[in-house]
Amino acid sequence: MSDSVTTPHGISQAEEEPMTSAQTVPAASRLRRSSFARWAHFATAHQERGMSTAEYAVGTIAACAFAALLFKVVSSTEVQEMLSSLIDRALKTAG
């Protein structure tokens, strides 16, 4: 009995040329690897892109909190009286 095994093409393995790495990996797998490599490169090159959205969200919440606090202070009766007296004095001095 011979040591060589016949492939489906009718060629013995001893006669068959060795396959390259591109031939051993299916095309779909190469495409997935290629797209993953592009995604990995993009993700590492643009690491700060996702942070800007979070920073805008935190900044917006802080601005809203500051606006609410400012509205509460300005709408209080003590501050309204101080502001109206300040405006009255300024108008009397000018006029």
C-alpha cells in the first residue's frame, strides 16, 4: 500500500503543491479580518471621539443646574428688592 493519499482532485498529496496562507483562509474570513483590522485602527486612532459626547452631556447638565440656581436666587424677594433699589439709584443719579 502506498503512503501517499489521493485528494479529491485525483492528485496525490505528494504531487500537490503546498497551499499558501491566502488559499487556506476562506475569502469571507479574510474580509472579516480586513474589516476588523480597519475598525481596530479607526478605534485606536480616534479614541477621544466618544468622550466629546459625554463631556457635552455633563456640561449641559451643569449649565442647567447653574441656570436653575441662578433663577432661584434672582427670583427671591431679597434679591429683587436689591436690584430694583440699585436700578432706582442709578436712574436718579443719571437724571
